[in-house]
Amino acid sequence: RGAGGEVAYIDMSTASMAVARARAEARGLANIRFHQGSLLDVAERLPGPFDYIDCCGVLHHLDDPAAGLDALLSVLAPGGGLGIMLYGALGRTGVYPLQRALRRLAGDTAPAARVARARTLLSELPETNWFRRNPFLGDHLRGDDAGLYDLLLHPRDRAFTVSEIAGLCDRAGLRVTGFLPPLRYDPLLLLTDDALRRAAAGLPWLEACALAEELAGNLKTHVFYAVRRDAANGAPAEPAPADAVPVLRENAPDALARGLAKTARLKVDLDGIPRRFDLPAGAADIVRLIDGRRTLRAIHRQLMAADARLDWLAFKGRFDRLYGLLRPLNMLLLGGPGAPPR
């Protein structure tokens, strides 16, 4: 966070809030204000305005997701943005017929009885059932009741396609500027025929994202960033300035560097869709120095100490290729000195 930055947290659940408090305390975070209440009342409880609002897995459980989005927008600062996660309709194929079946079979019983009946029903599903045939649904297999209950017994639950998300945001005066990870929304990754690739390449960006979802069929969630329709910002950071600070997301530099050093190609499995990508020369050496504090200039200087022939243009070319590969996988972000990565 920057100097003077503050985070406001609002949640209906006291149990979830207790977990969030404990995690903040464990990390020594003292800049968070905790509030219990409904997202729909955020303007009264947390009037803001806020530069960034994160809403993960909430709107799709509301009676009226559009009203929830309007509530968030009412406290968004000018020039601010929203990060949102919503369930994906195609990747959750089979969930909603099974939810309806369980309401017929266990709708008037106590929660524990509904869970037990759901587990029994899962063991008896015929091979033809779409839920059983969907290999990407695993919350009910973790062993705890919470995952099963949230997946199959939640009283309010709906999912969205890319096109429906675009419509939801447009109605609120917002525009979607990016999905995460971007690579999963690129239809060219899924097509090899030249004519099909040309047709896909000619689509507007959101239509191309929708096409990728329709082709892959395995996107269980959509994570996206949205800004007001007339906002000038929202595009991903470009790795141009020497004082940019690269940040690895959910990867330890040494561990990732060791893996990259063993191969010239990065292997990625996108929920059953395997892909391989050529790595630039020196990728492991660059990654090993990405600690979230060093600028590109500092990384280059350190590499120059070992190889004086690696001038700035050669290094920058390697880093740009690495960034172009890892950013679409949501593995590598960029920030400026003292600024949050994006």
C-alpha cells in the first residue's frame, strides 16, 4: 500500500470477518477497517469514495446482482475501478439442474439433512448426468460440508457468461477492460485453422472473449476489472519504463526460476487444455531477481555484472517477451516505485 492508504472491509458474516481479522493480524496489517453489514448498504456504512473496490463471489448470490453493482458504483471514486468475480455459466454445466433436483428432494429439511441427502444423491447419479460428466467441478470432493453446500445447496446462486457480464456492466455505466487470466480469454489459443483464426482475430475484444469461453467450455469463474464507461484508464501496464517494478503473483522467484531453468518451453494446463510456450533466453535469470522491489533498471544492472554484453536493449527485449508470456497467465504484474502492481 502507499503512504496513508486504508482498506475498508464489509461482510455480512461474522465468521468470515473473524477469519479476515485473524489473517490481517498475522500479517501485521493495521490499515484495515472492519464493518459488518450488507453490500447493498455500503453507501451508508462506508460512504467512501474508494479508488479500488474488490467484490469476490458476492454479486452472484444476490437477488438482484445489478442492484449490488449499483451500490458499489455509488462509492467508487472518479477514476477508480472495480475487481469482480462472478460464477461462469459454461464451466458450471450441471450445477443448476442438480440444485433444482435437490430442492425437490431435500428442500424442506434441516441443513445437515440436506447435505447428507446431497451426498447420497451424488453417489446415485447416472452416467448421463451433466454434473457427473463435468470433470471441472470439485468443491464437493474436498471432504468438508462447506464446499458441497456452497456448490449445490446455496439458496441464491446464478452464473454469467462473458456476454451477460458485458451487459450487466453496460447497464451500470461501466465497461470491462480485462479478464484474468487474459490468456484464457484468447480464442486464438484454441484455434489452429487459418480461416477460423482470421475470423476470430477480426472480432471486437469482448466478442473474442465470449468466443473463447464458448470454445473452452470450462471457465467456472470470471474475474474481471471494470471502470466507468468514460474513464480513460483501465488498460494493463506496459513494460516500457526502466523504473517499473515487476512483481510475481503467487510464485516464489527461486522456485519458479529453478523450474524455468530446466526447459526452453513453459508448459501450462488450462483446466484440461495443455499449452506450451517458448521462453526467452535468460528467463530464469530474470525471474530469480524479481522480488517486488527491484526496478527493471536494477535487475538489468545485476545481470550486467555477470554478463557485460547484455545491454539494455537486449535485456529489455527478453523481459518484454517474458512479460508478454507471464502477464496473460496472471503470473507477472507491473508497478511503479511506491505504486501497487497491475
